[in-house]
Amino acid sequence: MASVSEVKDEPGQPPALTSLSLAEAAQEAKSKEQIVTPFDVSGGLDELGNPKAIDYDKLVDTFGSQRIDKLLLDRFEKVTGHKPHRMLRRGLVFSHRDLNLILDKYEKGIPFFLYTGRGPSSDSMHVGHTIPFEFTKYLQDVFDVPLVIMLTDDEKFYHTPRLSLKDVYKFTIQNAMDIIAVGFDMKKTFIFADTEFVDGGFAAAFNNNVRELGKRTTINQIKGTFGFNDSNNIAEFAFPAMQSATAFATSFPFIFGTDPKKVAKVPCLIPCAIDQDPYFRQCRDNAPKMGYLKPAIIHSVFLPSLRGRESKMSASDADSSIFLSDTDNQVKKKVGKAFSGGQDTAEEHRRIGGRTAVDVPFQYLTFFMEDDEELERIRIEYEEGRMQSGELKMACTKELQAYVGGFRDRRKAVTEEIRREFMRPRQLVFRGMPAEKELQDARNKRIMTLEEELGKLKNAH
Ligand code: TRP
């Protein structure tokens, strides 16, 4: 049904009935509901037409996911023996589906795997892009499980008219190296690019899962879930089956083995930003019909733009985000210009205090600063006006310079050879897969013996 604002008066005709209620029409034209899909993220507009921040509580309700509460976090800590990641502690990873079931299985020693990904839309990643990967690395370390990272270069190609397959593949390689620099364990991590992996002989099992999903997905479902219309191209309609197929262990026989009955029981946990939920809602609907487990999901919020909670980070606006390639000086300049919740003058600030809820440097500290007590001290000092914006920005700059600097060092160590190894379909080593581990140990032993023999031969010369 067309909304009031869409009904246009014909020139030279009496106004349409709907235009008569001017007040109503004006309201409707200005305020806008928030939209969160993989392709469109916006907090909507208020009655005056001003952009609003995303209401995550409302998203949990409309998506029908579960909030991550204190009880679940306590259980997480008990089961894993690890303190929850700062993003969990601070509600930045805030919602889930079936995380409790994953903890049940982990407690019983049943192995599972992690799945996350990225659409390589440019070669300059920013700190907002690495955050879900930082969190995923934490999960990999805590659970000691295999991880599959999907680079959806096909998705970006279908959805971005100006990008060629060659462009996106170039981004894919650069992004893969950046992702590796987050610090993933090579022995437990498989990274693949859709255009490369799916065409290879390794991917027959994967492709069959894509086909099974494709057969069960109607055009109506895709339109409803993603907001597509008849102008979207057919590849965009088909793509969601790709993203879903990766959530099934049977897609990767070289990692999980070839016994379909056994492998179908390996559950999957997907850490992702909440905009990816539509894909996995659909995946969860189809999984039982295919004899598979529904993947569990853990949702994070978005890192706000440097320009404020209401605006978006964009690759074309260098001042909206901190890029992983930024120098210390650039980081300092950008944080200096970031949207502040401080007052206009130092005196007023001392009197009224700063607003941490909208202050971008403070928000960034909640993502990047590990020390809870120091963060709380800063919050109080700032809100009570004893800490000025400049000082807060300095603390934020320091934290981000350390983060970007650490990344820079690790990125330098990522060679083309390392990237190829991460992206080679191969067996992974991890706890809970004893058969595979034994196999790997035996292989490693054999390699060591061979190397020893090689050494002896060399010495003999
Ligand atoms: N569609 C995602 C993007 O555009 C990439 C992606 C694929 C992904 N699989 C995922 C992200 C799983 C999170 C989890 O960035």
C-alpha cells in the first residue's frame, strides 16, 4: 500500500483526498522508521526530519532475537573459564540466538565452529571493520575452535554497479591480509573468497548446500527479508543461499570430515554485526528442513561514525572513520575533530559536565579500552565536568594509536605466502576433533623427521 507521502497530486487536478490532511502528511513526510538490512542501515528520522541513532532495543524486538543478559554472561564465564570480552561486558555485543545451546554443547565437549565474514567493498578497511574480527578472535581463543571466514566478493560485485570482478578480487586479497593481521591462528582458520573457492573442485559439497537452500527459497521470501524489488538483479536474489551455506559444517568436508551424519551435527556460531541477521534468520528457517542444526548467532552494534551517532561511516568521507592505514598524526587529527558531547566553553563544561552517551571519543573508548575501572573513572570525571573534552580526546587518541599501531606491525608481517596458506582448503587443527588432531600430529612428526634427515644430508655435503 502506498503511504500518504507517496501519493502525488496530478498537476492541474484537484488535490488528492490524502493531501487535505496537511498536518498528517507533513509528519509522515518527515519522520521515518529505522531500517537495518545488510544493504541499508539507518536510524530513521524524527518528526522534524533529523537523523536518529539506531535503537538497538527496538531491533531486538523486531528481529525477535534475545538480549544478552547478566545471567548468560555469568554462565559464559563459568563454562569457558574466561572473563567475557569487554564488548560483551559493555553491551556492545548485545543480542543472540541460541548462544545458550552452544554453551550447553561446549560444556559437554561437543565441538562447534565459528563463522564470520566480510564483503570486500574497498581496499581500505577502518577500525569499525576490524571490531567484529577482534571479537571473533577472542571467541576462537576462548573456545579453541575452527573458524571459517567468508569473503563475499561476489556479493559486492552484484550489489555495486561500478565494481568489476577484478576490482573486488583485488580488495579481497588486501582485506584477507588485513584480517589475518588481526591475529587469527592459521592452524584453526580457513579464509575463502566466494569467486575463487566456489569454482574450485573443493567446493562440490558447498555448492550442493547452496542448491538445497536455493530450492527452498522463494522470491517472496527474499523480497520480504531484504527489501528487494523487481529491479534487483537475479544474482542478488540468489546470493543469500551462498552466505547461508557457509553456516553448515557439511560445506567443508576437508575441515570436518566426510561422514555427513556426523558432520551435520557440528553446530555453528556466527558473530556478526546485527545488519547480517536477515541472512541468518532465513538460514535458520531452512536448516531443519535440510536435516541440519540452526546456526547460533551473536550480534554486535556498529561502531559510530566520528561525526556522531546519527551519521554513517563512509569510505568516501575520510574524516568519518579511522582507517587501519592512518598514521599516528592522522589518528590524532581525526579524534580531535570528532563529535564531542562536551559543552561550548570550559566554564560551562565544568558547570554542566559532558554527555558521554553522545560523545564519540568516549564511545570509542568503550570499544577499545580494556580497563573497566579506568573507563568508569573517565565517565564520572567527564560527566561531572572535571575532565574537559580535550583531555578525553587525548585518552581516546592514545588508545586508538596503540590499536592502529599494533595492527600496522602485525600487518607488515603478513606475507603473500601466509595469505595463500590461510586461503588454502585444508585440514584444521583444534580441540574436540581428536581424530583429525592425531592425523595432524602424525604428519607433523613425519615432517620433522624428514627435515632432520634433510639436515643430515646437507651436513654430509
Ligand atoms: N555480507 C557480509 C558483508 O557484506 C559478509 C559476510 C558473509 C558475513 N558471511 C558473514 C558477515 C558472516 C558476518 C558473518 O560484509
